[in-house]
Amino acid sequence: MKHALDPDDSSFNQKSKNESLSVDLLRDLSDDLISQLKRVGFLSLKDIVIEGPSELSSKSGLSINESNLIYNLAITYLEDMGIMEMRFTPATTIYHKRKKIGRISTGSRNFDKLLGGGIETNAITEVYGEFGTGKTQLCHTVSVMVQLNQSEGGLDGRALYVDTENTFRPERIETISKTRNQDPDKILDNIIVAKAYSSAHQELILSESSHIIESQDIKLLIFDSAISLYRSEFIGLSSLSLRQQRLNKLFHSMMRIAQTHQVAVLLANQVQSSPETGYGNMPFKAAGGNIFAHASTYRIFLRKSNRNRIARMVDSPNHPESEIVFTINESGITDPKTSN
Ligand code: GTP
Ligand code: MG
């Protein structure tokens, strides 16, 4: 379905009883407004919802009141189209919808079980852990798994891989594909890689990702890693508040992308030492502070255990805190031999 802000698009001339004021506004300004929005990069209703009213206002020059109206109108249309959840939805409807939610296998049955079946669409899944705990290996493996059909643990979709640490390796994708009996050329063709060189560049990539997701049938958006560029650029206490503001905006955009495009967002995150370490506490906590903690739907802590790795569900709205064992081999993330 196309949602371009086309002046001829009849959806813009329809009167919605909830949003008559906004429709009047659009009808009055229609042509000029639409070309104004297009000129500053708002090509679809989803773009408006993902960017949010303050961004709409600052990029287009519209007042915040006008931007709020247009934003609410865009949400209403997406609700009417069944793309976003209707306002005031019975919980049973949400429950039935959630049963059908898309999930992508991690490559390990143990890991999938920890996640209740795999990495969920419409949500942000964050994995954090020390170096070498398997974050990048998970990102590589899931980029392959998303392309499989549903009975094999995929979603028949493509992956958009944002690489901020220069650790994406096509050779690794080739090995994982071959050991999983997939054609490596086809798999590589279906992974779109965006290398980010600075936090500003990462934000530009995110703002442009909406069009790629829509046109390329992307089902998985990866950030490996999500905040390393911010950590290296914003150093010291004096820049902390600006860094957190930028991260806050970044994560809200990510969540809106997950929900409006119905994709899974997978974030790799670094750790920092935790001063509260003591009995029962973990020696590391995820970088990014509270902003990151609240933004992720699911948070998983990875650690080494001899040759294996342990994944622990640390925060989830619907999973108990529990942990599983997985391993890394030629096929990427998988189960240790003994648990097969
Ligand atoms: P940082 O990005 O440094 O924070 O670490 P990370 O958590 O992203 O680590 P990564 O996912 O890159 O995991 C590295 C681990 O995977 C190392 O222990 C490697 O030995 C292992 N690994 C990578 N490729 C292979 C492979 O082809 N076979 C096997 N058996 N292990 C591999
Ligand atoms: Mg890594």
C-alpha cells in the first residue's frame, strides 16, 4: 500500500470525524503544504509519525500547533489503514494480534525460547555485554535468519544493517549462509549495509531508513552498535546532558520506526563497569543510562562462560528474568552440542 503525500491522494480529501479541524487545515493549505513537507523530506504519513511534531515543526517552519494537528491526522490515517493500533482498542484485540506478531529466530533454540520464540517485530531488542560475548555474531546470524521463510524461523524479509564499528563482515555472512544451506549470494544481496561514521551520520541514516524499509521489504533493522559513536564524541560530564537528549530522540525514532513499519529493531550495546557491584549484582551495566533502559522493549545481557555464552533476560514487559546457554560457531549463533 502506498502512503505518499500525493496531492491527488484521495485520503487527504476524506473527512475524518475525529480530525475535522486538521482535514480543514490540510484542505486549505493542501498543495502548498504538501509540497512544503515533501521538500523537507516528509514523503509519507509514516515519515510524519516517525519524526514527530517538534521535528516536523523545526524542519518545515510550521508552527507547533499546526505540526501537532498534522501529526495527529497522520496517526489517524495510519490507524484507519490498520497500520497503527486504533485508539481505544479492546485488550482482546491486542492479545490476538500479539499472537500473530512476527518473530525472527536467533539461530539458537535456547535463545529463541528466552525471547518467547525469537526477536519480535514492532519492538526494540537490546543485547549488551563485554567484548567478544557475541553481539556482532548475533547481528550477523539474525540478518541471515530473517530471510528464511516462517517455518524456518524467518520472515521472508531483508535486513538493514547499520554498522558503526566497522565490524560487518560479508565473509562471515557467507559462512553462516553456507552452513545453514542457504545461497550466500542471495543472502548477501538481501542485506543492506549502512556504515555510520559519526553520531550525526547515524541520525541521517536513521531518518533515511524509512524509505529503504518501505521500498526494500526490510523486516529487521540492526544497529551494531547503537551508541558507541555518541560515547566517543560526547566526552565528559559537561556534554552528558546533550548526549542524552540526542539519544532520547534517536531511540524514540527507532521505536516509531519499529511500530509504523512493523520491523524488528536489534541493538547491540556496550557495557560500563557498575560501581554497585556486590553479591548478586552484575559487574557490568549497559551503557547509555536510563534513556537506553527505558527505550528498549527487551534487554538481554550476554556474558562468557568458558567456550559458551550465557544470555540473560534482564528486562521485559512479559518475560521472567531467566538465562540460557548458547554458543558461537561457523553457523553463527547456535545451541551448544549437549543441549541439542
Ligand atoms: P565487541 O563488539 O568487541 O564488544 O564484541 P561482540 O560482543 O560484538 O563480539 P562478537 O560478536 O564479535 O564475538 C566474537 C566472538 O565470536 C569471538 O570469541 C570469536 O572467536 C567468535 N567467532 C567469530 N567468528 C567465528 C567463527 O567463524 N567461528 C567460531 N567458532 N567463532 C567465531
Ligand atoms: Mg561487536
